[in-house]
Amino acid sequence: MFQKSIHCEATTYLMYKKNLFCLITIFLLGLSYLQVSAQAADKEIISTIQKLFESMRKGDTLLIEKIFAPNAQLLTVIEEAGKVSLHEVSIEKFKTAVASPRTEVWDERIKSYEIKVDERLASAWTPYEFYLGQNFSHCGVNAFQLYKADDGWKILVITDTRRLENCP
């Protein structure tokens, strides 16, 4: 009777170990899937943001139309003479400015990306430096809000800061 009890406990212990091993394996596989999925979303979001700056360098308004959501907003936080204000530029005015002939290339250089994603909503924090041709113009941070439409990530809002010193 004592041996039967030991055998039963050993069998229970082995089943427990087997089940624990299966649960850990499933958890790790799920975690790997989430990491791969998050990395894919990050790459798609970064690609969308890079397309914006590519369109600015090339003066390509067709590309701009593909990456912005309808009714998207472009906002800049401005501090002048100790007063803070919010300046908005319509997408149409932005497209007109991008398409206007100019001698210098608009070159916005992103320093890093901090991206947060929840299903079809994302935000990206991107410190930058802006150059007109080879000449430094200003620096600051972009705060992007994006959503995932059926045909890819679209920019809803860009809010940026602009300054000449203390660049990120």
C-alpha cells in the first residue's frame, strides 16, 4: 500500500512538471509572437513617418496624401516673448508649401523613435533636427498620433516643438 501511494505521488508530480513545462512553453511562444508582432508594427510606423520626411525632401504631395488620415492636424507649440501658443497649419497649406519650388531641400533628421502601440492606435516620439539644404534651421521633438487603417498606418496628428538651442 505504501508503494502504491509513492507511485501515485510520483505520477502526479510528473504530470505537474509536464503541465508546467507546457504552460511555460506556450507562454514563451506567445511572448515571442507578441514581440515579433510589436516589432513589425514599429517598423511599419517608422516607415510611415520616414515617408513623410521623404515626401518633404522630394516635394512629393502624392505621397503625403497616402500617409495622412482625412482631417489630420499639424500643430506646433510656440513660445515667444514668454507666451506659449499653439499654431496649426492645414494639410492643404502644408502640401502647397512642400510642392513649392525652392532652392534648398527640406531635410528633417530623426534622432530616435519611441513608439507605443495598442492594436490600431500608436504614438511616436521623435527628437529631430531640421536642415534647409546643409544649413541647420531648428530642432525639437515631434509627437505623432497614428491609426492603422485597412491600407496601413496613417498620421492623425503631428505636434512639434521648435527651437535653436538645447537640441535633443
